Amino acid sequence: MTHHERLGTGIGWRPEIAAAVERLPGLDWVEVVAENVCPDHLPDSLKRLRDRGVTVVPHGVSLGLGGAARPDPRRLADLAERAEALGAPLVTEHIAFVRAGGALTASPPLEAGHLLPVPRTREALDVLCENVRIAQDGLPVPLALENIAALISWPGGEMTEGRFLAELVERTGVRLLIDVANLHTNRVNRGEDPLRALDELPVEAIAYVHVAGGVERDGVWHDTHAHPVPRPVLDLLAELRSRTDPPGVLLERDDDFPPEEELAAELDLIRTVLGPPTRRTPAAPEGVRGTAGPGSGSDADDDTARERLGLAQAALLSALVAGTPAPEGFDARRLRVQTRALAAKRADVAARVAPELPRILGAGYRSAYLGYATSRPMRGGYRRDALDFAEHLLAGGRPEDPAARRRLTRWWQDRAASRPPRRAARFVRAARAALAGR
């Protein structure tokens, strides 16, 4: 894919709306969460779309290129495999960190289960650029990175979002996936100016654009992907369109899916905002990579920067998912909002990957999961988290209803072991894990 080729107008493919997506008129392409598809067993719906000429782009959420550690080779290989299986012209990921701790910081590994912002400092940018280069070298197609929505801000920022993205592109040649809904989120939550960000962006690097809905509660904008696209987000799309003709625009919807007619109407509204395509100016040849640029140094300097960033990210993530004190310089109230949001997302995703749990526990499922998640970090993804939650309940003699407890025991046994461990065994396991992380 060169900058001259167009993706057009697309939608995020999700299993819940697969049939509706196939029927949407004028659909040019779809985006699929990379971790949710198996290259050897692609959903029939995606195969049919691909066979009729609809482009499919894998969108990764777990690489964590903004983290202190170098990209995990297995995760990178998995993303590359999905790109090849789908015949994708590019792959996308996020400018975010999703895990912290581990060997780099001699502390227990922590999983966020969510995209968290990176510090906008030159040292963090150095680490990000090196991680991006590693990812580019491991992928068979070009990489584009998305700006994320955030509830919290790092202290000591040295650059605006637009400048941070511009330097990232200059130093690596990576493309950008600009989410205008995330720009709106950051305006509400962090007081940032989205128009300044658009002015500072290297618009020629944009691979495509995300548009999504959300909702404001108590002065905080939640990027839910479960509501209609609001007017302020469409206005930002129009502002971006006034600066460039983006190669593609995609509507994201992840939950509370509306009728097919409403999805089609939202896509038509996006097309109206974009207007007719214009002729694009020639761009750099395919494969051109930026230079190392300012801030690149020796391997020793890089390792020191990674260690500092790793310690800072581990402290933040521990405060968010393990109940440790807020690191200095962060807004403690906003961290509490983020903590609640992370726990709520865990409960929602666990209910999707293990739908038997809310059926077994009934109305008490959500409060029980939120209580569990407040100070118990994820240790291996959402499926593992659902098993740990069930184990936690059973070890504590819950649920109180004997029939529900038997059903939960059978569910757990089918997936984990012959007998749930007793409370003492769980304590020993946790102590061993803590010692191993030191």
C-alpha cells in the first residue's frame, strides 16, 4: 500500500455484527482485532468479505510498543502471521503501554488489560522509537500507530501530542492511525487542544482515521465505542478533512450494537463529512524509514532509559490495579477514576469471554468481580483472569447458594483443575509469585 492507494470507508468487524457488516452498502474495508482471530481458522464472514474484494486490516491491542520492554518476539510474530493470513496491506497498533514490571524492574509482572498513555518525554520517545523499529523489522507490511484516549496525564511532559507524534514519524517513518474520537476524549479529560494537535501532525503520514462514540459522566469522557458518534467528533473529522484527504476512515463499535440501519446511517454521515476524494500529492516511496534522529544513544544509555521508564510505569500500573499509593505528581482523584474504569472493563470483558459466569452468579456477578479486581492484578489475559476470579470465589466459600457454587465448581474444573485450591494454597502460590518477581 502506498500513500496513493485508498482504503475508503470501513467499519470495525465484530462477531456480533458480522452478518450486518456483510450487508452494509458501499463498504470498502473492515478492521479486525488481531488477537481475536486465528490465522488457521478465520471466521467465514471475514473470508467472504475478503473474497469479494473487501480489504481486511488487523488491529493489534497487546504489543505495548510504548512500554519499557522491547517488543515480545512471539506477539510480534503472531501479528505478522495475521497480516499474512488476511492479505492485509498494513497492520496497526497503539502508542501505549499495556504491561509493566517483570525482569526489567525486578518486580512482579502486571497486566493492565487496557491501553495506558506513555510519558511525552524525550526519553520515553527514545524507547518508543526503538520499539517501533524492532516491530517494523518483524512485520511483513507497513505499521501504523494510533493515538489513544486517556483519563490520566503523566507529570513532566515535554511535548504536545502533535509534536510527539511528529517526531515519532520523523525518526521512524511509521504511519499514523489518527483517532479523532480520542482527540476529543483528551480535550475533555486532559484539557488538550485537538486543533493544535491536528496542526502539528504530519498529515502526509496518516494511513487512516478512527471515528467512534462515547459518553460524558461527571465531567469525564468515556471512550465507550458503544454510543453513536457525537457531533464534536464529527466536527474534528471535518477539521482533519480540511487539512488532508485521509486514505481511509473507519467507524468503531464494540458494544451495545445498534440495528443495521443505524450503522449504515452513521457510515453515510461519515461519508457526508468527508465529501468527495481529492487528488493526493506524491508521497515518499514505499519502505523509506526515518533516521535515528536526536536522542538516540548507546545500548547502555538505552537500557538505563528503559529501566527508568519501566520503574515509572510499574509504579503507575501498580497504583491502578494493585492498590498501591499513587506515584508523585499524578492526580490521585483521576487515578481513582481510571482504577474504576479498568475494573469495570475487566468485568465486562470477562463476561464476554466467559459468559457462563454472569449466568451462574446472576445479579451479583458485577459487584463480585469489581470487588475482586480492585486489588488483584491480571496475571495472564482475560481468560486467565476469569478463572482466577472463579477460583477466588470458590476459595472463599462463595457463592453462598449451594447450587450456584456447584455449577461454578464444575465450570472451573472443566477449564483449570480437578479441585479448586484451598485458601492456604492460594496464599502460598501468591507468596511464591511475589518472591519470584523480586
